[in-house]
Amino acid sequence: MRITRTARERERQRTFARLERLYREGRYEEVEAGAQALAATSWRDRFRPVARWERQARTLATGVAVAHGRGDEVLAELENLIAELEPVDADTHVLQLVVRANRTVVLIGQERHEEAEAESLDILRAVTRLAHLTPLLRLELRVLGNLGRALCGQARHEEAEEIARGNLPRADERSAVPLYAVLMRALNGQGRYEETLAVARRFAPPPQRADSGLVDLFTGAAQLGLGRLGEAEAAARRALTDCERQLHPAHPRTREVRDLLARVTGEHPFG
């Protein structure tokens, strides 16, 4: 029985590593299906190590759905998982914080910005308490990006800008993406459109499916603010093509890009 348990543990470890690699490659549909299958298999096994894989697989499956733009569909599952992940040790607590960060992204997409702000601040407090036990810089920076987006959603653009500028020096190439996005959104919100374009010119994020249309969205909004309608429309159409090709139709960014394009082309009054 000991050999069987060890073999199962190794197989699940290999499967999870493969799914994480596929996630980095942007193969969301395969990752979600594989994670769900792993969770279902683990659920039927009573061995304690397998329960850990089941939790991690569900976290990955729901996180991929959020990145793809299907957060509304998995919100109930996120909330169930948060409730089930009792923070009995550092690993479980960190996993719960990851799920809570994913849920925050859904709240922002639903324009529940005050709730997203409160949740982000609570996660950051928990990260501070856990920082002496395990490295959490990437999670912290991701949550700070969520906080900045929530503040922009409340028109608190100066605060969001401070968060982005204050934490970008700590971020590596990948962790910097949400902070740069917050910075561009905050600058546009303050009408500092030329500064947005300057940030966009020097910002070259590593290609990730989750970032589809991101730079063109903020570039197009800045060009619109400067009255350059032709350039704004071109950027908005590039962003829309990118989003429609790479993201789920329900992704909040796709909705935002369509709204920008409608404002550029005068399909409804500027707001």
C-alpha cells in the first residue's frame, strides 16, 4: 500500500507540473479540463496527500477560468473553496489567499470595487503575517494590482498611481504587468494621456494570453483623450481583435474595449 500511495503522489505531481507549464503557454482550456480531472480523481481517494492535490487542482481550475474571463461562472466555486480551505498551516493559508485574490478579480469585473478594495486590504494583512514563513512577493504584488484596479474603479486614481509607482521597483518582468496596467489606467483617469503613451512605449510585457488587448486598450483611451480619433480607433480595434481571439467573450476587458470603440466611433455619447 505504501508503494501505491507513493506512485499516486508522484503521478499527480507530474500531472500538476504539466498543467502549470500548459498554463504558462496559455492553453487555458486544456489546463482547466486537466485540473478538473485531477480534482475528480483525487476526490475519490481518501489518502491525505491526495486531498492536497484535490485542493490545488480546484484552485488551478478556477484560477484559469478567471484568467480566461469566465469568473462569473466560477464565483460560487471560488467562494466554496475559500470556505473549505481552513488555514490550518502556512501552505493551506497561502492557497486560500490565492483563491481569494482570484475572487477579487471577479469582484472587480462585476464593478464591486468597494468589496474588492476591502478584500485586497485583508489579503495584504494576511500576507504580512505569513511573510516570515514563506516567500509571497508575487502574490503580494498581484494583490496590490487588484487593489489599484479597485481604487481606479472608485475614481481614486492618485492613490492607485502611488501603489503602482511605489511597487514597480520590487517587481520582476511578469509581476510588473498588473502594476503597469494600474499605472496606465490611473494616468488616463487623471487626464495625463501623454504620460500614459510614454509608459505604453516603454512597457513590453512578456506575451501572456491573459494580457491580450491590455496595452492597446489604454493606448486607445489615451489617444481618445487627446482627440486623435483615428489612432484611438486603430488601437481599440487591435485590442478587440486580440481579446476576441484569445479571451472568452464574457471577459470584462472585452466589454471595456467594446465600450471604448463605441465612444471612439460615436455610437453612444462619450462618458
